[in-house]
Amino acid sequence: MITRLLAIGESLIDVVDAPDADGSPILVEHPGGSPMNIAVGAARLGLPVTLLTEVGPDARGQAIVQHVEASGVTVDPVSFRTEPTSSATAHIQTDGSADYSFDLRWSLPAGLPAPMAGIAHTGSLGAFVEPGGSAVVELLRAAGQDVLITFDPNIRPSLVGEHPDAFARFAEIAALAAVLKLSDEDAAWLYPGLGLDEVIDRILDLGPALVAVTRGGEGALLATRRDRVAVAGVRVDVIDTIGAGDSFMSALIAQLAGLLEAGASPHEVRDASVIDAAALERIGAFAVRCAAITVSRAGANPPHLTDLD
């Protein structure tokens, strides 16, 4: 059976402030938002995907819908609202990294039904910014035992609130998640002063079966309670890093769906009994490759399966 993904969270327009060839500043708009990027990335890797988000009745909202539908993503009808579409301005630094400022709105209608999907993903601003963040938690709590939850906190310190409150929300969703991915920067913000191995141990204690920590060009660490592996990065010419972590996450989800479609039960994924060290290596290598392709392109532009052949 084909596994459907429900991606829950913000969609917005990334307004990229980057110099052109002669150094003059230019503004380029790309559809973005971590959950939306993950929806697109997973669809391009072959999954049927529904996106539960918020878009406005403006040109930016239309651009987001056209972008996701072009990759095969279905937008849940409750995603269409009357408020303007959110935006994030990404100021590209000399090393290719991005510094963001936001104009954000995020909420969900009351009374939504439980997720009808094999995998439900959330993260980033959609998990933390109110009033939508609390509604996301309620929706995930309503998911049945056959729905695997994945989570990428993708911390934006200026928007997630004070550390104690943000950490409480992080721990709340982590306890529901089967798979949790975060960056080394997320780890440092959530667990200041701890090394990555200790951070992984702490997160595994919260409940996830699999934890992945991305380390930029250095690759990633992936761990279950039984096994832990380091996957090397892939060398590419970096255009910018927008969407790299989202591409990694969508690849993790695609690999998780592959386990289910190969006959693993949700329970066997949730207790990691079907994820040994070899599986961690395979999953991590695939995700790192997808992220490497994304950083070699402008904006959040994750690969299709054909790009990986």
C-alpha cells in the first residue's frame, strides 16, 4: 500500500536578498516554509502528499499553490484563508547561509478531523507559533496508532518565544514523534552546553525511535537506542542553503514510507526493531544526497527521484 504524507505547518514566500553577478542587491521570491518544502520534497520522491497550511487570496498565495501542485502535492481546502500570505526575507551571507526576517500568520480551523495518512509531519514555525501551534498538537494527539509522526523543530529563535516555553512545546511533540530531525544549530539552542551525542540521548529519552542531527557540509548523525552512525557530507558547489534541512527531512520521510511499504508495521518502526545500523547508513546517505542537491540550487528546490539516478 502506498503511504500518504500529511504535512502540517506554514507556507510562505521566501524573499531572497542576494547580490547579482556584479554585486548589486536583488530581491527574488520563492515559495517556501519548512512544512511546505517538505511536502514538495516528499512528493518529488514519489509519495502522495497532502499539505495542511495557510495561504491568502493574493498573488503570493497563488504562487505557493501552483508551486506545490506542480510537484503533485494536494492542498487541503481548509488551507485557503482571507489573510495575506506570510513571507520570510532571507538575507544571504557571504558563506551562502541565510539570515531571516518574517511577516507571519499561522492558525488552523477548529474541529479538524484526525490525520488521514500513514505519516503526519510537522515542525518549524507551524509547531510553535500560536494560535496554530496548539492546534497542531491537538491534531497530532488525535492521530491513531497507525499514523507515524515526524518532527523537525527547525528553530527560529526570534519567533518561537522564550526558551522554557519553546522547549516545552518541543518536548511535547517529540513525545508523539517516531522520527525527529534537527540541525546542530537547533541542538545547541535547545540543549545549550551539551555535545551532540548527549543531545541525541536526551531526545531519544523523550520518545522518538530515530533521531537525526544534520551538520551542514559535515553530513549527519543518525541514532536509535541501539545503533548510532555518522554519515559523511557530499561535496558540492553551494549556491545557498535554503531548504537543505527540509530536503533532508523529506528524504527521511520517504525512507520511512519505504519501510512501511516493504511490510514493516507502524509499531515496528516506532520501536525501531526494523531500523538497524545498516538501515541508518542507507537512510542517512540518501537524505544527505538529497540535501546536497538542494544546496547546489537557488532557493528551496529539492530533487526529484530522476535527479538521484
